Amino acid sequence: MNADIAIETRGLTKDFNGFLAVKGVNLQVRSGSIHALIGPNGAGKTTLFNLITKFLTPTSGQIFYERQEITGAEPADLARRGVCRSFQISAVFPHLTVLENVRVALQQKLGTYFHFWRSERSLRPLDERAMELLTAVGLASFRDRLTVELPYGRKRALELATTLAMEPKVLLLDEPTAGLGQEDVKAITKLIGEVARDRTVLMVEHNLGVVADLSQVITVLQRGEVLAEGTYEEVSRNEEVRRAYLGGGHG
């Protein structure tokens, strides 16, 4: 395995009672790249993503992170190694303020996650870093707003800030623009591009405009197998990819 490969799968397979959702997938995600998983509905991309992020156990095959096998690791093990899955599991509490949410994530990184009851004064040293993160995602002016009051797009930005508080080396993004309006899609796309500058990003994304804007490498799945891989220009010219999308729609 090359030293510049952050995540690799070898022969990864998931069998659900006779249905092969993922079939022998070999995937390499280069360190420092933005790598997208796309494919028609039912292609297996969500299952593959869940296998890599340890939310599912593979039937067979191997998963590696920085040359070390992690096939049997738990999600918490990956987080400690700097691999964080964003948006679906981020620590966002609706009835805490925006600043408090980021501070909770910072406490988790420091190992004081359950010290909610500590005095406000004892937690103030975390505020400077929390504000840096909120500024990075354009939420500095929302610091004292209750999270439940935020528009959906702003909540997505907050979720990204709480994930960044964990100081990840690898960001795993599951449909980061799902449910967003056009302006919010643009904002989140820009944020992902900015935070990816010194990180590796693997994302499942249905919006091909976002994929085209962000990704250096795209893996196209169909029926649980790799159909094509390359740059956006390369895969968009692939006749098999065109037929797959024309037949199955985007998903």
C-alpha cells in the first residue's frame, strides 16, 4: 500500500441475507484529496460508506487507515485516530446555544465531555477556540442563538464546526448538501473546500454540481460494484456511467 493512501478497502463485501449490497470493492482514498462516492439509487454507496465508517460490519474484505488494518475497529477507535464522520453523528444539541455546542465538542476532544455541570468560568478557556471555529464556518454572529432557532443550512454549518472541533485528519461526509436550498448548497460547498485544504475528505454526495466543484477523484458505484473511477471529466464521458444514470437516476 502506498504511504499517501489514507483509506483503502480490499475486496470489501456486504451480504444482507443473500443480497450483495457491496461486492468486492477495492477503493483507495489519497491523503489530502477530496474523493466522492456517487451512483444511481441502490448502487451501494451508502452501504460502502457505512462499512468504512464502521457502522456496518463487512461480510468479507479488509479496511485500512494509514496502512493499518481497521476492519474490526469500533467507530470510537476511528475518531481517536482522527477519522470523523460529519453531519449524521455530530454533537449538536438543539437547546444549547451555538457557542455551547462547539464548546461541548471541544470538551469531548479534551476528555471532559461529561462535565456539563462545571462552572461557566472553568469552561471559558475553550471559548476562544470555539469562536475561531464559528468564524471559520460563518457563524460568529450566531454564537448566542439557540441551535433550535437556526435555519437548516446554518445548522449544517454548525455540525461541520463541531466536527472540526475534533481536529480530524479525515472527514467522512454523508450527503452534506441533502435538503439544502441553492444558496445553502453554495455556502456548504465553499466551507467543505476550505476545511479540506489540509485534510482528506471522503463524501457520498447526490448533487453532481457539488461533486464537480470539489472532487479530485470520483468513484462511481453500480449494483454494489465499482463501475468507473477518475476525475469528473473522465467519469462524465464514460458511456457506462451515462447509461447507469439515465437508467437509474441520481442518488
